[in-house]
Amino acid sequence: MLSDIEISRQSPRLPIAEVARQLGIKAAHLHPHGHYKGKLDLALLHHAPAREPGKLVLVSAITPTPLGEGKTVTTIGLSMGLNHIGQSSIATIRQPSLGPVFGVKGGAAGGGMAQVVPMEEMNLHLTGDFHALSAAHNLASAALDARLFHERKLGDRFSASTGLARLDIDPANILWPRTLDMNDRALRHLTLGQGGPADGVERLDRFVITAASELMAILALARDLKDLRARIGRIQLALDLGGQPVTAEQLEVAGAMTVLLKDALKPTLMQTTEQTPVLVHAGPFANIAHGNSSVIADRMALGLADYVVTEAGFGSDMGLEKFFNIKYRQSGLAPACVVLVATVRGLKANSGLLDIRPGQPLPASLQGEDLPTLKAGCANLAWHIQNARRYGVPVVVAINRFATDSQAELDLLAREALAAGACGVALSRAFTDGGAGAADLAHAVVAACEQPSEIRLLYPDEMSLAAKLATLVECGYGGRGITLSDKARQQLARLSAAGQDHLPVCMAKTPLSLSHDPARKGVPTDFEVPIEEVKLCAGAGFVYALAGPVMTMPGLGSLPAYRHIDIDDEGNVIGLS
Amino acid sequence: MLSDIEISRQSPRLPIAEVARQLGIKAAHLHPHGHYKGKLDLALLHHAPAREPGKLVLVSAITPTPLGEGKTVTTIGLSMGLNHIGQSSIATIRQPSLGPVFGVKGGAAGGGMAQVVPMEEMNLHLTGDFHALSAAHNLASAALDARLFHERKLGDRFSASTGLARLDIDPANILWPRTLDMNDRALRHLTLGQGGPADGVERLDRFVITAASELMAILALARDLKDLRARIGRIQLALDLGGQPVTAEQLEVAGAMTVLLKDALKPTLMQTTEQTPVLVHAGPFANIAHGNSSVIADRMALGLADYVVTEAGFGSDMGLEKFFNIKYRQSGLAPACVVLVATVRGLKANSGLLDIRPGQPLPASLQGEDLPTLKAGCANLAWHIQNARRYGVPVVVAINRFATDSQAELDLLAREALAAGACGVALSRAFTDGGAGAADLAHAVVAACEQPSEIRLLYPDEMSLAAKLATLVECGYGGRGITLSDKARQQLARLSAAGQDHLPVCMAKTPLSLSHDPARKGVPTDFEVPIEEVKLCAGAGFVYALAGPVMTMPGLGSLPAYRHIDIDDEGNVIGLS
């Protein structure tokens, strides 16, 4: 089989203007970026072609493994499958981060015959949204340090010479890190402002990856441009010397940040290997952020197609939980069905019975039939099915088929899925066969969407933040509750006193286990999640909690992916996967 | 009069596809970015419409003052003026940096009736080239620190476990800073890698603004994609423990950096307030970099129009000197004439007789007629005329007219210009009257381009680097020579031993004086320029020298421009100037 980038390059494609035209979008509402991608104007939110709103399908998965379960492949494949069986469908997915692209994971445009094309444009700058986010984020950082510097330098004369009230920012209480869309561990902890009195105020700082910036969550959750502007104004950048928040509005930088994000707020239209439409927008990771594509992309797509297939990051304990408790809570856009992606290999790996090590040959169990190991791993599948059903929507299991799967294994997996409460189960061969390979899955999804559903969230708004965290661990992960660090306890008390108890919580935790410990596979139960720190994201509208030492700036490995990425003699990109 | 952004918003404009069509560019060779800007395919370098190559006109200026001489206004205005008198003309200018846009200077799209439109798109992200440069630059930084980290962590096992030869990077000899397109003084000096053994190797580092990155110079000087790839491979990122250079090629990151810059290498086509074509590309500052738009944009434009008007940053001692000794030396594209922009106010300010202070009312001399002060200031004009003539091309002086100028002042300025050797002098009213206001200037330029010219450079390739620096100061600035710091002396000796003496030099110095001291106005002569440091830019193809403590990362002032930038109720950008 050809490599992903070869398939992408050879796949037939329509001019993006034609993809838009087929959706009934006027030329004025498409802002092309080259010939094969374009941004959709926000006017479409109000002037979409008249039609019934489509049905939203949320794709989640079992607990991820190093083998790769192919969730994006299945998301793209299902959307192509729906179009294949005569429904209209748009996939709404997140933009890949350059960090993983050059690090280890590679791109996130799907793979094989179920890709977004041109994949190199999707995986590299796309239409510049991540860069705009980094610029807007770092403008606030520069503004904050500049204000700190000028107030200190001018002292009592500050207000007289500028006409501005002092903000008295506390350099020990800066809440806003800097950001880069890069895997760069050396930027995790640093001291800046070290040049002397003319070169800023010396203080500790850190960079997070752009996907972890509150601005990314804001972009993904904003309803429209005005809402974006208001949310940015509410961002708490620091505390002042009296312990009161200093917002982006107070620093007078919220307008300029919004201006930098004006175009990033428009979703990008692309196409699949079968020329069906895809909206790519925002890119919060599901472990360190809320892990879902944008509200605006979903809203637009629901006005343009019968079905909208959207992907929530990692397992159902991560992106799916956050989809319901954070994104749905803010958007009101409910999925009609959940698709859980599972693989025979991934469930075997989730059994906890295998020893899988990077750089070592795969265990025999993964290369041939092994029903007992699969059966053990199906406990993880059952947990995710029940977890998804808890939110009140029907669940379809999509088995992403690999060549090594035996028929007996596939039958066992299907039986276990139905026994655990899935309303449907179907094989997907989208990787090799494109939309035709996902036709069965598409039919199962259409049937599931006809079933009644009634969304139930994990916790009500009026529960305290600490109780929400405990509920999330007990009901959302299957653990025994939380332990709070002293720091987290104080922070929660302060947030409670400041009247922020009504917000939902966004947990930063490992995706590799239902617990906070990546070593605990399958369905761990006997664990308490340590909450190290909590932080108000007043612009995003949630309280962010760190479950243990969670990395918000990844690093490059010793054999990073960038080594193989280059241009060939014709100027084509090679080595991207 | 309306503000610049109001004029920009109200000015009639053509779809960018129509601007391209009028130039004879095929639709396949225009990559639109929205409806009013687009990138030109590099295939145009080889498949431009058949025609005589155009004539290149280089716009420079007197020594800049805080009053603003309107060089970009005159560049855009002249190009519109040439079109107005029936010639075809394209302006090739640099992309503005976000640092000054949000800091103090505002945008760089021209002004009044001589602007590039939409000015907010030009001044903000444009087509993402600066962001691509920052990403490619910081990828090399992350790769460098990651390699340092992994070699240290794995020790003797590094080669066995990765299959790679050790690079033995010396953390005390990292030549590659990090970069952001932001004014952020707190990032001038920092210590990174402070999190502990898992978070990188602790070392000193610094950020430069993207315009100062060697990658920016490379983008501006590259002939084509292959040349870009080769230049990036040659970049020296660090020295190893044995003092030998570590290149981007050795770190295996040059291919991925090139891939990130593949689209940035394509110039962006926009239009003026009179719908004439403009190519915007690259953005090196002329004080801390070589200060000229790209070779590729000039090459493309010369194949598409009778005249190409390009702007060199700051005074003729800065961007113009670098145009000849660096850019022309590499590109072979010679200007047929130089236009020197002067203003009555700017020359008065250059007299050294006035006390102009930020925040204070302007001296009376600048608000009414003052012939003696103007006459004194004309020494600076005469110097720049003679300086430009030294390179062997005819010089036209463009007087950018302000309402406060008296006829006697304009007459004096014109007489002085002709006496100093200008072959022509003309008023420009492009700010208020657009192309019609620059018709006289356009005629003068057409006449000058008919005159014979023979390019002479300041120094031959085979002169030593130290001698080149001394020649630059003596012949290019009018000083007595250079003094070398011990560090610079050692660096020059090392470069000489490494066989790099053949390269031209790129001086980082203040633009506010012909000398290295911004306080010395007019035509200082009795000075020696202190060279603190020199650095090989093997990819850009020059040796960079710092004349005293030159700032490569600006800071935000106490009343920064971003405070007034916002969106209005219709989503329009306001407050940008």
C-alpha cells in the first residue's frame, strides 16, 4: 500500500470553491487559501441554506494504546460512508499541532483511503490559526511583562506620565504562561528578564504548547466574534499585589488579541480522499485541554448537512466526557449518537496482560488470534460503552479492522459490545476501502440516530467545584474520589469565595489509563486522583484541574519525526505521515 | 482627512484574481488567500508572460527622524504614479512585523491615498510568512536543545540506542537564539531548561524578533526552493565541544524547516488604493538585518512590469548600502535609478539645531518657514545623494510634501538636491492625491532610468572581513574606521581561518545617525564604529556585525499602540494606523 502522503497526493480532488458550491455556500462566504482549502465566513451562521439542522455524531474510543486505534480514520471514514449511502455528511475535526507532527505522532489528517487532503496542508500551517493563537497569546504575555516593567521603572510617576491607573501586577502571581506550537521541553521552566534594569523584570515563567492555551479553548467554545471578544476580555492574566485578578480587559489588550484571532475564528473547509467536505477548526488536546473541535464549526456544519461527524480526543473518559460536561453545556448542541472506536489489537493491549515496549518486537498475541487476551481487554470496551451511555445517547461500536484480526476475534468483540449495551456494532474498513468500507457503520449510525436520547450530564452547575471533581473521578473514571494538594485546596476555596462554583471542570490527566496512572490498564477502580492545582479559565468558562504532574509542554524524542521530513526535487513534501 | 484604516476600507478594490489576470498571470499560478490577497507560484519565475524585463527603482531616504519621512508612502505613490503616466509598475515591499504594529510605529502599508489595501490584512498576519519563519526557526531551537538533552541523558549509550553519531553540542556556544514576532524585552536574556533533569539542559538563551532571524534574510535572498533548502542546510546553529560548527543539515532538521517555509517563499500579491499591483515579501529590518524585500519578488515583478519600485529600509547608509553590497551581490539585479525621499521637516530635524522630544510640542521651526535650519539640514541630504551616487546609479530626490512646507523651503531643498548631484528632483503629493500626486516624480524617474549606470560596490569579495568593515565605515558612513572588541577580533580571526573572508558584511547599527551614536545628527565624520561582535550567517551568505549594543528584540513602551486596536460592532478592525 502507498504511504499516506502518496495517497493524499494521488487522490482526485475538487477545487475548494466547488466543494463549497456543492454545499450551497455562496462564493462570497468562502475565503479561499490556495486552491484546496478555504475559510467559511461567520455570516454562514446566520445565512446558511435553508434546511433542517443535521444530526450530530460524536466519535470517541477505548483507552488509547501505542498501537493506534484509528479514531480519526474512522471519523473521516464514517463521514465518507454516510455520503456513500446517500446521506449528506460533514466531518468536523481538530487541526493538528506542529509539536506532534515533528515529534513522534505524525499528522492527524486520518490515514490510508480515509484522509483529509492535501494532508501536508492540513498537518502543517493549514490556514494559520495556531500561529494566530500563539501570537495573540504571546501579545498578552508581552503586554503583561511590559506593564510590570514600566510600573516598576516609573514608580510613583507611572500614572502621571501615562494617564493610566496602576495595575500593581504581582510578579509572583502571573497566571498566564507564554506559548509555542512546538515540542520544546527546555521551555517548561525558565527565568526571563535577566538582562538588567532595561530588560524587564526578572521572574520565573514557562511556555505551554499552543493546544494547551486557554485561548485555544476560547476559540473552540466561542459562539461568534462578539462572544470571542467578551471571553478574551475576561481572561485572568495575573493577580495584583492585593490578590485581585488582572484581566486582559484591564490591561487593554483584549481588543488587539481579538483582532489577531478574527480570521482564526472562521473554520477551514477541506475535503476527504472522496471529495466530501470536512471542517477543520481549533485543536485543544483532550488530555491537557477540552479536546474537541469548535462550536462554530459544528453549528455551521449542522446547517449544511444531514449528519455532522465530530471527533472527541482520546478515550471516552477524556474528550467525550469534556464534550458533554463542557462543550455541550455551553453550546447546547447534543449528539444523536456516540460511536466508540475499538480495535482487536487495542483491546488486547488494554487487557494489561501484554508487555508492549517501544523499540521491541510486538508480543505474539498481537500478531495472531488470541481470544482470552481479547476477552480480558473487552472489559475496557464495556466500561467505555457504559460510560458513553451514561450521558443518555445510543452507542455504536466501530471495529476498525486490521489485517491480523481473525473472524473469531471480530465475532467475540461484536458479542461483547452488544452485551455491554451498544445498540449497534459494525466493522470499518475505511483505511483500505474508503467510504464503501464504512457503509455498514454508516447504516448502524443512521439507525442509532433514530433512537430516542436525552442528555444527562455528570453534575449540575450548582454543585461545588470540589464535589464536581470528586463526581468526575467517581462517575467519569470509576475511581474512589480525589485527594487535594494544599495548593489546590486553597485555590478551590478562593474560587468558591469568588463565586466561581457554577463552572464545569476540565481535568488534565493522562489519557493512557482511566485513572491518573498510565501504568494501570483495563478498568482500574481502586484509585484516588490527586489534584495538584486548579486554575480558573474565566474566558473559556471552566476550572482547569491538574491530576498529578501533567505535562503541558511536550518534548522531542531522541529520534524525532522531523528527521525524515523534506522536499523532493519537484518541491513536494516527503516523509510526513 | 480620514484615518488610514478608513481610507483603506473605503477604497475601491479589485478581486485579487483580477489584479493577477491584468498582469497576465494564469489562475493556476495565483494561490488566493481570501479575496484580496494571494501568493504567486514560484513557477512564475520560469513561466512569466514573455516580455522585456522591467527596470528596478530603489527607494531610499535621508537619515530617518521621529517625524516620519513617508518612504513607504512615496514607494507606493511612485509606483501608482508610474501607472498613472502610462507605464506599468509593481511595488515590491516588505511585510510589516507585528512587534512595531502593536508597539509604537503602527503598520507599514503606506498611508493616506498611497496605501496597500486592505491595510489591516497587510499589517496583521498577511499570508502567514512571519509565523512560518518563527515556527521553522524555533523548530531548529527545539531540535538543538533536544539533541543536547538526549546526548547528555543517554551518555555513552546515545549512539548505540539511536544509531546517530554524537554531535557534542557545546551549551556555552549555541549560536541560534529563539524567535518571536513580538516586542518583548523580557525575552532578551533568559535561562531555560530549569525544571530538573527531565526538563532539558539549563543554559542561557535569548529571543530575537523574527525580522532579525537569519531565516528571514535567507527567505529574502533565496533564488528558489532548492536554493532555500541548501542555504538552510548551511546554517550554523552551534559549535561543538571541539569548536567546530554544527549545522542544520547535521542536526537533520533542514528539510523540515524548508517544508515549513515552502509557501512563505511565494510572494504575496496585493493592490494599492488605486488597484495597481504590489508584491509583499519578507521583512528584514534594515538596522538589525539587511533591510530589503525578497530577490524572488523582485525577479517575478521584473518579469511582469515595465518598472519595479522597491524600498530599502531607513537611510541610504542602511538599507541602500545593504541592497548593493549584499542583495545585488547575490541576485545580480541592478537598479536603474535610486529615489531618495526627503522632507523639509526631516531635514530640519537632521540639522541638529532643534530639540525634538517625545511628548513635547514640536519646535516652531517645524511648524513654519525656517530656511537657515533647512539649509543646515540639507548637508544630510547631500551626503545621502553622494552616498547613493557612489554605487554608480542616477539619483532622483523625491520631496514628500507636507502642508507646513513653504514654497521657498521647497525651492531651497530642490536647489540643494541638484547641487549635490541629484539628476532630478520632484515633489510627491501621493499621500493626499495618490498616483496623480506622484506623476512628476514618475516622469523624473523614467528620465533617470534612461541615464547610463554602472554598479560599483563598496568592496571586492576578496578583501578581508575586517577591511570590509573598516571600508564600510569609512566609505559607507563617512567615519574614521572601526574599533574591534576582543571578542570580535577573535571571531574575525576564526572566520578568516575558516575561509569565510569572501563574504560581504551586514552591519547592525542605529539608523538614526550615520554613525553608531543616535545623538549625532547631520553628517558626523569624526567617529570610529565599535564592533562588539561578529557572527557568520552561512545560510544568508554574509557576516553579521554588531556596532555597539544593538537591540535585536524591541520592547513595548508605556503607552503601546495595541491599547487602541479592537473590533467594532460590525467586526471591522479599528485603531490600526
